[in-house]
Amino acid sequence: MNNKLYGNLIFELSREGRKGYSLPKNHYGNYVIPQELCRQEDAALPECDEPTVVRHYTNLSNNNFGVDNGFYPLGSCTMKYNPKINEEMAAEPQFQNLHPKQPVQTTQGALAMVTLLERALCELTGLAHFTFKPYAGAHGELTGLMTIDNYHRSRGDLQRKKVIVPDSAHGTNPASAAVCGLEIVEVKSDARGLVDFEDLERLVEQEGPNIAAMMMTNPNTLGLFEERIPEIARLIHDCGALMYYDGANLNPMLGACRPGDMGFDVMHINLHKTFSTPHGGGGPGAGPVGVREGLQEFFPFVSPYHGNFAVMMRAYAYILSLGREHVKEVGPLATLNANYIKESLKDVYELPIDGLCCHEFVFDGLKDKSTGVTTMDVAKRLLDYGYHAPTIYFPLLFHESLMVEPTENESKETLDGFIEVMRKIAGEAKTEPDTVKSAPHLTPIGRVDDVLAAKHPVVTFRQMSNEE
Ligand SMILES: *Cc1c(COP(=O)(O)O)cnc(C)c1O
């Protein structure tokens, strides 16, 4: 990769008087723009010739890493399989050019798709109704918790303000509960990485009448199947609370078991994870919320219209292309792939919880801790070999978490390539630890200060020149 090209901003490539555009003929007639709306001086735009512009943006885009460049084994928030046919469907002009304020008689096809998607999701989850308004998983959690809160209020049960969340949960679970004005009570994981039932019984005994809901993820964030859900659901329902299911990553469950049958009352699904739609950089997403019969009247108003329609379109195309017969294969294949990688690497990477995993699993860094090579170093070194790093330092249960989710669609050759490189890095950690600790060596930028980048992003040219 070319560091020099990467370093240049388009403004720095600008030369006064260079032109790289040609405007189309004016078909619209001339309009007089009122003087007070006009600029008083020229906008500070870069002036570049066409090849410079094209090369600049093409080189920038080459520095991106995505599922179309290579293997992307990110656990939990995975970029799962995004078939191109779904992109084509979502890009159909009949759908893409819809306007939410169009007369309903002209949008019947789109509305029918929403209804059919709702039916498919009901069938897959065992719940009775879905709302498509939420724009993301976290937005879905908030919507679901507000639904639960509304339900308790409707019964005059006003003291239920606590939500039980497992310590292995995705960070958005406690965050959504807090945004909803609810208090978080954490339930511990047992030695096997599952919800500690004794700890839960103690909490329910203590807090019973104050509990609004219990949030669970299954398979949980360690990629483990929670075995005691029917008992947990009974315990929670008996104390008057509801069961919430975080279905962000529903893929391992598809066609095999349904949250509704297990005793969950409310759930969200991340269509952008489970049912395709690439979502790098934070969007776009859709987090529809499903409920048991009777709870739909408590859906809150969280956004206008029908959510992110193109994401729903992709999800529907994906479900249809799999069909009832093949939707069942997603989970077993994802599980097979994850277990294959886990078993092939567990002699060199620390596997804190052994046994069969579902679609993902977590290592606790390298097995040999004497080298000083951390999970961060392994993740950075992977970039030199052309792989996206797995999820790191999450879940928080282990110090050196490295969470791998290969997804169902990757070939054995791809998995073998990844395994080989992971083993190679484990070897390098012993023979040349400094190479791993100072990685990456082949990317335009090495190690950024994540906190600084998040808290003080420099995103404009002006800001940059001010700082110099
Ligand atoms: C990704 C994820 C979420 C949050 O979804 P967003 O769309 O990023 O808001 C919640 N729970 C789990 C388990 C997830 O993997």
C-alpha cells in the first residue's frame, strides 16, 4: 500500500484553476437566485483534475477492509453472509425510489413485503407480531424494554424498574435498560459460562416485585447454548416479570428452535446481522421487535414510518432464497465452522471454556503467556496477513478475549488459511515476539489511539491545519 497517496487529503492535491468536471446541459431554464441567498465569496473547494480525483478516492477505498476483500471473523457483531442478490433486490428502482408520503394505493407492493416479512419472522421466532420501526439492534432493545415498561404500567404495577442482565451480555443490553430509565441488576455466569441459576434464584428472591424483565442472549455472547431457559423463564414469569431475548445474532437458531417456544415474550432481531446487509461503519440497520400475542398494543412510538426499508428488503430476499428447507442449514454450518477453527487452534490459544460451541467462541489470548504477546498484538498481526481481526477484549469475562465467528458461508479452504495464519502468529510470538508486538507493518497506519480517535476525531481539513 502506498503511504504517500493515503496521507494526502484531496485539499492538499488541489491546484488553483485545475478542473475535473463538466456540467450537463441546462434543461431547466434560468432562475434568478435572490442575492441574499448567494455566497459572498467562493466556497473553499479543492480544484483537481479528473484522474487525480479518481485515483485519490480509489486509493482510499482500497484501504478499506470488508467482506469483499477477505475473511472477516468478527465475533458477535459479525458481518455475516451478504449475498449480492439481496443488494440487487434492494436497489430495484421501484423500491429504492419510494417516498414515505406516497399515497398508499401506490405502495401496496412495499407494504405487502413488510407484512410477508413480518409473517416470516413470526414463523422463525414463534412470536405473534413485529414492529419494524427500530433502526438498529440497540434501538430494538430500547423499543422492547419500553414495550415491557408500558405493559407493567398498564397493570398499575409501577415498581418494576429493574432488569436482570447476565454479566456476559452485549454492552448495549445494560445501556438500553439505562436509557429506558430502568436499573440494571447483573446475574453472574457460572464456571461453564452460562447464567448462574443459583445466583438468579437469589436475585429473584431479593428483588421479585421490582423486576421488570430479564434480558438473555442465546447462544450467549460466549457462543454457548443456555441450557436452562425453560426453568429461567418459569422463575421470571412466576415473579411477574417478562423475558427479553436479544436476537441480534439469530443465525444459529434459524429453523432449529424458537425464542417464543422457549418462553421469551419480547425480542429484537438485527436484520443487518442475521439476515444480510453489510453494516460496517455503524449502519444501516434494522432491529425489528417481536412480541407475544397481546403485547403489541404496548409498542411505543420510536420512529415514523416503517424503519429502514432497504434493510428489510434484503432480509426478505435472503429468507426467500433460503426457504423453509435451507434456513435450517445456516445454524449447523455456522456451528461446524466455529468448532472446526476452535478445535484446530486450542492447543496454541487458551480456550477458557472447552466443549461444543455454537456459531462463535472465545479464546483468552495465547496459551503461552510468557511471550508477552497480547490479544491486541495478535489482532494487529492478522492485518499484515490480510485478515480482519476477530472481536477483541469482548466479552469482558476474560482479560484477553479474542472472539471468533467464521459464519456459515466460508469454505474449508478459507478456514484452513485462517487457522494456518493464527498458528503462524502463535509461532512468531515465541520466535520473534517484537515483530508481533509492533504489528501491523503493512497497513497505512499502525496503531491508532482508539480513545483519542473516538473522543477527538479530526474530520475536517480546517481543523487539521489549525492544529499544525
Ligand atoms: C450487535 C449486537 C447488538 C447491538 O446491535 P446494533 O445494531 O449494533 O445496535 C446487541 N446485542 C448483540 C448480542 C449484538 O451482537
